[in-house]
Amino acid sequence: MSDKIIENNQVTIMGEVASEFTFSHEVFGEGFYMVEVRVRRLSSSEDRIPVMISERLIDVSQDYTGEFIMASGQFRSYNRHDEQKNRLVLSVFAREVSFIEEELDGAKTNSIFLDGYICKLPVYRKTPLGREIADLLLAVNRPYGKSDYIPCICWGRNARFASAFEVGEHVQIFGRIQSRTYIKKLTETETEERTAYEVSVSKLECIEE
């Protein structure tokens, strides 16, 4: 059963290590560490994606900044209590990690497949230039009764299609993980630059139960 569950959340990214490892947490004596990976887009821009790696997969005492890796696993979320409210924190949970020469030309450097359920009504809007966008929040079940909550963004005809989804609908999504920075207003005089992560949807299907 657990293998089937894990098939509903599959991620592979390839990119350049952009930070040293920082300790995240420990479970049953196994330490988990965060590292940031810079993944190129087809355009000249890039995404900086946080990856959580077990100390049993890689020597976390080394600094691999500038080296290229391929990591595959799942896109996971957890709630962090921050400033009197919960913040959704997202990262790639790596199950396999390998070093590569560099990003392979034409290879899919960033791909994700999710199979889950719509857990709040989609938010559909148009940009000032008339581009259609729909924001989704997808609940993807893990074993043992847990779920990951993954923000997804659709464009164009995918956005129109997604705007009609109801809460509880079963959906499959293919796309890529993207990062974007934004300014968070903390007080009247203080702001802070933060990074949000979401799945940019290239294809989505509604699954009839």
C-alpha cells in the first residue's frame, strides 16, 4: 500500500547546489538537512528550490556549492507557527540523490506529478494584460493519514478549466516547481523579502471517482 501512496507525489529536479547544508530535524536518530538547489528554466531565469536530504544519503558535512545534482522524491509541506499564524513551508523531500556532470541539454530539469484533491475553491483572476490565472490548493495524501498541501498555479485554458473545480474533486497535475520572491509587510515601517514555492501546471486532469 505504501508504494502506491508514494506514486501520487513524484518530483525530479536537476540543478546546481547553491548553499551549504543546514540542520533541519532528526527522526529516530536520522538527521535531515536543507540545501538550496538552483534550477534553470527554459527562459534565462531560474528557480531556487529547497531540498531536504537525509544524512544517510549524502555526506552533509561537505560543502557541495557549485556542483550539479539530481534529486528525486516528493514535494512536501508542513505548517510552521510564525508571527501568531501558521505558514506553509514547502520543500522537496529527497529519496535519491546523485551527482551529475552538469544539467543535461534538453533534459527535464524540473518535473512533478501530483495526484490529490482540491481542498479550497480555486481563485480565478486575470492580469492587467488579460492573462488568465487560477490558484489551486491540492491535498496529496501520504501514508499514515497525513497529507501535503501544495499550492498550484494554472494559466490560460488550464486556468479556465480549473476555475470550475469543486472542493473534494480528484485531480492529477503535471508541471514544475517554481520559486518567486515577494515583499511581506511586517509593520507600517518594516518589510521582509520572502520566497514562495508553487507548482506551475502544464497539464491537469479531473479523475472520475
